[in-house]
Amino acid sequence: MSGLLKLPIGIENFEKIRSEGFYYADKTKLIEQLLGQWGEVNLFTRPRRFGKSLSMSMLRCFFEIGTNQTLFDGLYIAKNKELCEQYMGKFPVISISLKSVNAENFDKAKAQLVKIINREARRLRSFLRIEYLEKEYQEIFSELLNRKMEEDTLTNSLQEFTELLETYYGEKVIVLIDEYDVPLAKANENGYYDRMVLLIRNMLENVLKTNDSLKFAVLTGCLRIAKESIFTGLNNFKVYSITDVDFDEYFGFTDEEVREILHYYNQDTHYEIVKQWYDGYRFGDLDVYCPWDVINYCSSHLNNPTLPPENYWINTSGNDVLNHFINNVGNEKSVTRLELEQLVNGGTVQKEIKQNLTYKELYSSMENLWSALFMTGYLTQRGKADGNRYNLAIPNREIRNIITEHILILFKENVEKDGNMLNDFCNALLYGEAEKVEKIFTEYMRKTVSVRDTFVQKPTKENFYHGILLGILGFKEGWSVVSNRESGDGFSDIQIFIDDADVGIVLEVKYAEIGQEEKECRKALKQIVDKRYTEALHQYGVHKILKYGIACNVKNCRVMMEVSV
């Protein structure tokens, strides 16, 4: 694979990507549309890991005085000679990201904001001849470099930056604020939301409202925080959310872009897998893929093309919204189990979406949680019903896996609470009471969300039921439970070693179509024998082995047992 461009995993710096040999999906048409649809303050809301930060870095590199214009050679925007002549490298730019503001209390969060302003001041100082500024502005600049900045200075810092830079360059200033709402999300989690709202509101109002030094501003975030909370009185404000057609192709990869990147890295045959796992998000009128997933998938498969796909997105941030949602399943006046089952089994639910929420309101009602799941990327839309009502669906297999994993976590917590049911189930397994095993396992399945893996072929449809069994058996003291362990000529679903007992258990789980449960049970038992799954237990010194074939369909199961001595 030598000679290929490197994959930019986690790299959000446009200059580095373009100058150090990384792959770049050309999104520079965003510049043309942004200037063509002119808005003095523009907010783009998209889920995490959809390229917001890289786009902001690209905007800075394009507009900023002293930019390396060769970074745009060969890209779409370079073809628009007139626009480049008028705007490229012509403006002072303030560019900050608030994504790192994550603190346990307000004072620490404020200190982190101060450091962000300090960092931008140091970056700009490398371009400026401070001695050319009037003494008043030199003093302002010194304050912006001060790590012990007072709160009043902090709230005025961005506005004073613009005034200072306009004075120095004689040009109005472009302001870029990436992930503006992260400090609010973290403040809400840690109990200082009201103080942080006031601080961020004052910072943004000062720089964005009636600021004569402002050329225009671009902000990004996950949520559009209600106007009355943050953007009070901003009449020059344009919001482009995931439901808007405008700019729908500039955040996320289009199908064409995915085909191009797969072809470039000789992974054309992976297209259907990538589409099934990472496509399905609907922004405006366009279906898009999560770029973080596609890039990570390509990287993982450069040297090992047989690797299975992974859930890359889940580890990129917290999953508090999803946790609140799953924990409310079945509660009074909340999401019904039926609605969640519809979603995880490939269906849709129709809900009203509120796009003007505050973080403080996210968990206050189930209606708000539906909206939060939609705006943060756990759900997407499959068409508008009427007004603000949308048909919501899980976008792809990756997000479905993330949700089912959370369902299993909740299931395990409930299993642990009912020790009597757990003991009854395990004793029935130990003593070969197949009918009782069947009865209790059916009861367990009816206590959780039913997952029919409609996204995959039959051989892997039993995975969820496998997970339920592991969730139950993992709490039994004195039982060593092994999943997918090599034994004999293959890998058995579950093997159980029991302390101080001359008994072992092998479980083989099958998905069964309605009416085929007994047939699948017999097939499972035959597989245990044919593949010699009991061999590992025999080698361990176990003489009596109970073999169970378990066939599941939705919330029904059939259990058959044989003994091997």
C-alpha cells in the first residue's frame, strides 16, 4: 500500500492534511455556498464526528491573512478564480474550539475557557507586530494573554479581539467558534449549568451582536440551544440543522465520496458492508455516512481485509442521552417497549422534534429525549409527517449495535436484582430440567426488549439471545462461563465450568423461524456432537456434560437437552 495518501484518523487540521500527505474529501464548495447565502452569524448543528472541526479549520485556512494558498490547489474552490481573488487570504480570523471544556465545577471550566483565549492570543501574536498597536490595544492584548483573566475580561475577550484585529489590519474580522455548546453539555452534567449559560451568553452576545468589527461568524455544535437561552436578540442569525436542505452535503460523506475512498484504498468489495454499517443518516434531502467510521474502517482493513466491522463511533464521546433513553423504557409516561422494539427491528416511530431545547431540558420529558436522540445522531429521519413530526429510525447497523448493547446492560442490571429467578434458572440448567429452563428463559426474554436482527443473515441472528444468556449466567457464583471458546472442531456458543462439581454444561443457541423451533433445537444438539464441543470440558476432567439446544424467536424459545457421560 506504499505511495497512498495516509488516512487522517483524528486529524482535524486542514493545513496538516493538505501539506503532509493525508486523504481529503473535498468540501471546499462549502465556502462558495456560505458566501453566496450570506449570513452574518451562521450556526451549523450536526452530530459528533461528522467533520465540523475540519470544516472550521478549512475556513480559517481559506480566509486568514497570510494563508498558504497552495493548500487549495486542485480543490473545487480553486476553480472559482473571482471568489478566491476577493476572499482568499484577505481577512483576520479568530478561531477557537470549545470542545475541550470539560470540568467538574464552574471555576475550573472558566479557567479552561481562559486558556483557550490565551492560546488564540498566542497564535495571533505570531502574526502581529504588537509594538505597532496603540498603547491601549497593547494593554488589551496583554490581558488576553493573562492566565488569571477576570470574568469580565473573559466575556469581552472575543469582541476585543475583533476590535484589535480590525484596527491592526484595517479589515473586519471573521470569527469561528467550533463546538460552542460543549461547555453547556458538561455544565449540565456537573451541576453548574446556569452559571455557564450566563458566561457563554455574554461572550457570544458581545462578539456577535452589534459588533461593528465583525465581518461574519460561523459556529458549530450538536444542538441548537434555544434563542432565549443563548442567542438572545440576534436578528442576524441563521441556523442550518440536520433537517435543512442547505449545506446538507458538507458534513458527512456522500455515497459518491465513500465509493471514491474505498476505490482509492482498493476496498471496493467492502462497499455493501460499509453502507450497511455506517450509512443511513439523513441530512436535509441527502443520505450521508459518518466520516469517522468510514475512515477508521478503511484504516483497519488496509492490512487485514477480513476483519469484521466495528462500532467506532461509540467511544468518541459520552452516551448520556442514550443512557437516559434506555433507562426510561417501560416507565410510566415514557417510551414504550414496543416503540424501542420497532426501532431496533428496523421500523420507524413518529415523533415531534423540538430543535430549540436547552441542555437543562433534555431529560425533563420523553418528548425532549426523542429530539435529543435525533439531533445527536442516534436516530435519523425517514420522512416528515406534518409540522415538526418526523418518522424516526435507527440509521444503520453500528448505531443499532450500540443501542442493543445498552439494552443488554440494562437487562443485566435487572437480572442481578432478582437473585431468586437467577438461582432457579441456573439450578434448572444444572439438574437437566429442560422444560423449566425453557419456561424461565422465556420469562427473561419477555422482561426485555425483543430484538429480531433484521439487518443480518440468519447465522448471526442468535447473537442477541446469546447476549441475554451471558447476561444471566455471568452473575452465578462458582460458575465459569466461557463464550465462543474453541473446542473440538469449532467454537461453541457457551461452555460452563462449575467449581467443585463433576458436571459441565454446553449451550448452543439458534435463531428459529416460527414453527421451526424444535427442528433448530435438534440441529443445535447435533452440532454440539458433530463439532465435539464437549471436548474442552472432558479435558478439564468433567465426566458428566449436559448439552442444551436452545432455539429462539422474538419472545419465544424451545429448549432440548441431552446428557453426555
